[in-house]
Amino acid sequence: MTSIPQPDPDTAPVRGTGVIVGAAIVRAGRVLAAQRATPAAAAGRWEFPGGKVEPGESEHDALVRECEEELGVRVAVLSRIGADVPMVNGAVLRLYLARLVEGEPRALEHAELRWLAADGLDTVPWLPADAPLAAALPPYLVS
């Protein structure tokens, strides 16, 4: 009996919007953090740029699209970081290591952007879903 190859969840199109992807964009030993401007309940808290995976879109494609929309940059999506983080709305947050390919990040949808080193990850109030992923980043933040 021949086994049927299963699609790679990172590159295969997703059939729903239950996945939120975030980008840990790393440059020179620092990761890009974005401060939420809206909604009011999340304003002032920090997150990794990203957003919902649309139906029929792969996680990688969604992350590239979201970084273009939110930051005005193109990224290359690399490996996953950490485990799925359950969200209050029933979705899961997945974080991917990414590198800038083109452009300089701009806060197009956020209040502010900051590049944080490993020793500065605890200097901003992370959204609850992003906090455990931020804690997993120090090994990736080496110059």
C-alpha cells in the first residue's frame, strides 16, 4: 500500500481563517516589534506583524502579504518558532522567523515600531498571545 503524501502545513493553502501568522523579522540581532493602534482593548500593546490566513492562502503567502500591507516591506519566510498559541477567538497564532528582502519597515497600521534585542524583549507590554513567542526568541537574536 502506497502512502499518500501530506501537504506541508506551512506552504499548503489553508481552508479557513483559524490561523493567525506573525513574523519575527530579525536583523542584526534584533527583532521587529509593532505597537497596536487599534482596537482600543489592544492599543498600546505589542505584537509581531502579521494577520489572518485567508481561505485558499498558504501561511507563508499570508505572512508575505501581511508584511507588505502593514510594513511596506517584502520578507522571506523562514522556519517556525515555538508552538501554536491558542487565541481567545478560537484561532491559533503561529510565529515564523523572517528576514527583510526589500524595503525598510514603516508603521502603516501600527502606532510605533521598535527593533528589540534579546535583553529588551521584556521592555514592552506584549499582547498575551505574543508574549510566550517573544520569550522563545533569544536564541534567534544573535549578531
